[in-house]
Amino acid sequence: MPLNVPEFNDALYRARDKVSNEDGTDVATVQAELRSLVPADASVHDRSWTDILINGLADPPEPPTQWSELYHQASEIHASAYRAAGSVEEQIAALEKARQTIWDIADRAAKEEAPHIRAMTRVLEHLEDELRDPTWPRDGSEPPTT
């Protein structure tokens, strides 16, 4: 009998949630429940990847990322630019300035953190693009249907 992948994945997500959020959860019991979903005649491939995921439930969770002051500074600039008001031209100028400032901060950040800081500029760039070339009128009307 082949592995029922959707059923296994659903059970795995529930198991991860239980192990992460419920104190006193017996990880071995949860792992045994998941192993019972893998048929004895499952393919070597299916047994391999399910074993890796099931065994991983016993691994301690990664500690939360400790962001630097530069990251927090970039985050504040991002939030401020996201809420920029004024004319379209003023909003575009605020977004451009924020993106450049965030990029400059990323250049000073630690190697591991810089890509996360630079990623903040993407949503700002999308907002700027939408201001420059809106996909539909901003008068409250609905977008066109095709």
C-alpha cells in the first residue's frame, strides 16, 4: 500500500504544533503515531523522508533570531515608508529614499543579516511600482474583469 502523503503531512503539521505548543507532550508517542501512518511496504524513498521528518520532532527548536540594532532601524524606516502620505510623487519619493536608506543599512550589517534587511525593500519597491503604474483606478472602483 502506498503512503498517503496528504494524510501524513496533515498529521505531521498537527504533531509539530503539539510538540511545539503543548507542554508535557510525549514526543516518542507522537512519533509512534506518525510512524503508524507509514505502511510497512512503503517505498524506500517514502520511508526515508518520513523517518527524517518524524525523527526531527525530537530536535530542540531553533532559538528565535536575535536581530541587531541595524535590523530594527531598517524595520522602523520600512514601516514609516509603508505609511507614507501625501501626493503620489511625495509617496514615491519617500519610498525611494527609504529603499536607499535600508540598502545602506544592509551594507553595514552582518553578512547573515544583510539579506534579511535588503528583503525589506522588496515590498516598498512593489508599492512604488504600483504608484507609478496603477493596475486600476484608485477611485474606489473595482479592478477590471477579463
